[in-house]
Amino acid sequence: MCTESRNQSEIAKELCCLGPDLVRQVVRFMAPLHDQFDLTPAQSFLLTHLYQHGPATAGTIAEWMGITSGPVTNLTARFVRRGLLERRPDVADKRISWFALTESGRLFAQRFIAANEDLWKGVIAAMDARLVAQAMPLLKDLSAILAGLTDAATS
């Protein structure tokens, strides 16, 4: 933990600039891939998450994405129209819908994920081995810390 308040303030100022810029750069970097697959960043997240975790309810999807169920309806409807996702009513509670990738959706997700991995291989190739070795643990730790702080704030 960073305990010196001066260091925390300086780091916080840097992160206030770096955070939005990093998000912008990742979105720009991935834009050609999203265009190639006709996906928005939110749709690519949903596609990948459903592929990795399996069927989910609208409520679970909203929780994964940190959004309300309204936008989930729009995201899932587009995938249903494209034949990538199927909507099934819950057996016990007809008010709840489950969303699962169709076979076409699974194949599409596999192609997208493979292309995404290829894209990131270019980033890794541009980094030296020392930086790669440092970056992955740091990014995983940062993700876990942010998730913990976010979960604590929303509970």
C-alpha cells in the first residue's frame, strides 16, 4: 500500500489523466476489430463473457457490465436478431429470461476471441520481456483492486 500522502496525491493526479487516456487508447486500438465484427465495445464484452461463462439472465448480465437492465435489452435484442443469441424463459419464473449463445454465436465468439488475441499479440511483440513480465501481474492486481473497491461501494 502507498502510505505517503504526498506520493498518493501525485499518483492520483497521474492516474486521473492516465486512466481516461488508457481507456481511449484501448478503444481506438480495438476499433478496427470491432468494425470487422460489427460490434460495439459493450457487445464485444457481452459476447466474450457469455462465451466464457455460459448462459445468464438479464440481471446477471447487467451486474457483469455495471449497467441497468434497460441497456441489456438493447444489447441482447441485437444479438438475437443476428442469430447469435437465444432468449429462453426461466422454467420457474416466466418473468426471467435466460440468454445463451447459439451455435452460430459460439462460432462467432470463437472467431472474435481469436482475432482479439492476435491483435494483443502485436502489443506483446512491441514490449520487451521485462515489461511483459511486470505488466501482467500489475494489471491483474489492479483489476482485482478496482473490482473489490467497486463491489464494496455498490454493496
